[in-house]
Amino acid sequence: MKKKIIIAAGAFALFILLIVLVKIADVRTVEETGMTMGFFALNSWFHKLTGFRQGWYDLTQITGYISIAAGLVFAVIGLIQLIRRKSLLKVDRRILGLGVLFIVMAAVYVLFEIIVVNYRPVIMPGDSAAEASFPSSHTVLVCVVLSGVALMLEYYIKKAGLRVSLQALCALVILITVFGRLICGAHWLTDIIGGLLISTTLVSLFSAFLDRCDDRRADEDLA
């Protein structure tokens, strides 16, 4: 558990460092949007390499919906437990922890809509100006939700073959999303890196929480 907390702390420290560097390192104005951007040479090079790919953007929109659906499954399980047990305290603490994970993730999204680090490299169709893009919200959504779901499957799916298959599917959707967001051109490279760092922070903390739940369960069994 301590190792996971250290990983979370390290990832968060790198996330904060990245924010600082994006605001001060090689900051220039992006011609297409009129907004400023840090790590300009690196980000511009990568964006020119990929261009804008509508198909990959649309595909990652779909993977986002898949992630939301997967998260809702556990929300429904938690709601059923709450109705049957008539007390929030009697709901599986792992499900409550997953709910807290999702709430924190949503708070991160809202925070970076208010405190804008940088804007998209392009103005999306239908928009009049570039939107905030750091960290990549789709990367965070899919990585956090599906990683959390994959961890929860260890406790809710007893059949090893089915459990591993579902976890592999979660991993595949995560990989498709990260790759798709990298090459679709709707984000800067540093947006994706930032999304991965904050996702690692949140998922590592949640994994440490699950370990703590296991330790408490073991202590209760021994008592």
C-alpha cells in the first residue's frame, strides 16, 4: 500500500511540475487559435506530425461513453445495496471508495475548466473559440473509470476467465483512447501526459484504498 501511495505522490508532483513548465517554458502564441502555449516547439512538432483526425476523435468519444456506462454499473450496484440495507454505511466500502474516486475525478475536470492551463491546438467544429484542453479530460475519464472498474472486478467477478477477459477489455479501451487522443489532434502532447499523470495519481490512491479495505477485512476475520 505504501508503494502505491509513493507512486501517487510522485505522479502528482510531476503533474504539478508539468503545469508550471507549460506556463513558463517556451511559451508562444498559437497562430490558429490566438492563444499562448508552453513547450511550443515540442507540442507544435507533434501536432504537425499528427494533424487533426476526425475519425479518431469520434472513436475516442465512443470510448468515453463506454467508460461512463461501465462506471454506472457499479453505481447501480451501490444504489441497490443502499435500498436493501437502508444505510449508506452498510454499502460495500469499496463501492463507496469508487464513488469518491469518480467525484474527485469530476472535481479535477471542473477545476481545470475554471483554471485554464492551456487551450486546444484547433478550434473544434461548431465552436467559436478554442476550449480548455489540459489535462485531456477524455484521457482522465477513461483511464480513471476503467482502471477503477478493472480493480473492482477482482471482488465482483469470481470466474477467473471472465474477470481477466473484462479486465483485458478495459485495458484495450484505455489504450485505444490514449492512442486516439494522441493522434486525433484535438490535444497537445503535454495535455495527454498531464492526463496520464493525474490518472496515475488517482488510480494509485484508489488501489491503496482497496488494499486498506483488504487489510481491515483480514483483521475483522481474525477478531
